[in-house]
Amino acid sequence: MVNIVVTCPTDEEFRRAILDTLDRSANVVFLSDISSNERSSVLTSAEILVSWNLEREFQPSEFGLISNVKLLQLLSAGVDHIQLSSLPSETIIAGNAGAYAEQMGEHVVAMILAIFKNLLDRHNKLVNGVFDHDNENRVLRGSSCAILGFGGIGKATARLLTCFGVKIFAINTSGRTNEHTEFIGTLKDLEYVLRLADILVISLPLINSTRGLIGSRELDWMKNDATIINVARGDIIDEAALFKKLKQHPTFHAGIDTWWVEPFRGGQFQTSYPILTLANVLGSPHNSGLVPSAFASGAVYAAKNVNRFLSHEQLLGVVNRSDYATARQLHH
């Protein structure tokens, strides 16, 4: 019998989702149910961990107890918040990529529409008694969207935008896709898609090769009336360069859901530049994936991947540790 330990806090809906989905032959333990005296023995016997943020769920001394763990299945799509060096070298790590794609795609489109229709500015003017009737807004139809990271989120976004008549120019690791696009390429085609883009959607993982990917040069490639939406990680964009671009070009817009310093990644929310004071910026607090029952549906997605592992099937979202070797060092 395989010992599976769920390390994150849970509610009843989450527990039921996990227990109903995981292979019934497994022994599932919720760490929050375990007394402090029993935690050591439970962790020592664990073969699979299902976790959200281990550094919050473990005491530092407890990392030495998980030498028998064969799989760490994360509930989060990204894995850049995990200190990989604290895990046994033979442990397979899998992110929950795609688990929250549909709602995140909707959030991306909502931000694009809000920016194209200038809803925040119009609302604020009405609050101040200004009836700005004659100021035109923009239409999506016929515009071009570059999507960096054409996995679950990128594809979900593309399907929605296609309904508005938007042309999709996608970037992924293989340069291939079964989805309908005007263009599919790899990061070597970055300049090509950025120069074409009326909209740029970033849904890439934060790894060594994507940290700081969008800097001054890349922003200069873009149109001065383009819109950039980031639902990936803040550090993919150079904060200073983005602020400068937004400040110098009021017709350039940004919708930001993921930030450079935020609580989930070990800091109190803050920005190095007063980016939120700019009229051409729309922000949200990294909640693009949070909808009712999101935690439970994410648990089902993760549990199905654990079942793949138990059945010796191909795992989804497996992490290549070398992609993250210097990421946390650079962040800190």
C-alpha cells in the first residue's frame, strides 16, 4: 500500500475531491490531522506528497524526513516557489499545469476587454461627474494576439479570443500544436510575434530561460498602442523596463495579475515603481485562477496525475530541475 501525505490545509470539499479521485488502494493521510508527535513518523513513511507550498507546510527540520518520497505532486501550476534543493534528488516533481486554465483564460479576456473598452477610466470619470460620451474605444476583431506559453492557459485563452475574431500567434517549446493558429513557433520567433502583436499574453512558466525574457529591447519591438497581459510570473517581465514603456507611451497598456513581490512567493506585496498609479495599467491580486471550488477541482486534477504515477502512465507537468537550478538564487 502506497503512503500518500497531503501536506496543505484542507476543507471538506477538497478532502472529498482527493479521496474520491485517488486510487482506493493508496493510504491517504492529511497532515493537518496529525499530532505534532506523529508528524515525524508519517513524513518518514511518505512515498508521495500532495502539496501547495512546502515551505509553509513544513518546519525546516522536516525536509530531512522525506527521503522516501518518490513523487511530489503540487497543487499549484507553477513550481518556482519551491526550494528544489531541499528535496531528495531522486524525487519526481510535477506541477499542476492546466488545472486552472479555463478560468484563467476568462480572466485574461476580461482584462483585455476592460482595457480595449477603457472601462476603468470611463467608470472613474462617471464617479467624478464626467460623462465622457464621445471618447472612442477599440474592437478586438481583426487584432493579433501573441501568446507566449501555449499550454493549458494559452490554449484556453486562444479559444476564447478566436470567437472575437482575433488572430493567434503562439509560442511554445516544440513549435507545434493541434490548435488553430495563424502561426506557431518557439522563443527564437519572439521578435516576429512581438512586432505583430496588438495583444501579448504571457502564460509561460518562470524558469531560467524565461526570467527577464521581456525587457527594454522586447518592449521596444512592440507597438506603442499594444496591450500586455501577464498571468504567469512577474519576473518574466523586467519591472523597470515595463514601467518606462508605460510611462512614455500612454497608449501602451498592461493588465497584471502576477507581481514581482507578492505573499505567495514569500514577500509582502509591493512594487519598485508606482506602476499602479498609471492610468494605462489594470491590476488584479494574482486571483485569475480563483473561482468557486477551484481548490477542489485543482485537487482532482492533481490526484489524477498521482494515479498516472501509480499506474506507471506518463505523468503531466514533470519538472526538469535544471530549468530551475538558479531561479530561487536569483530571486533572493
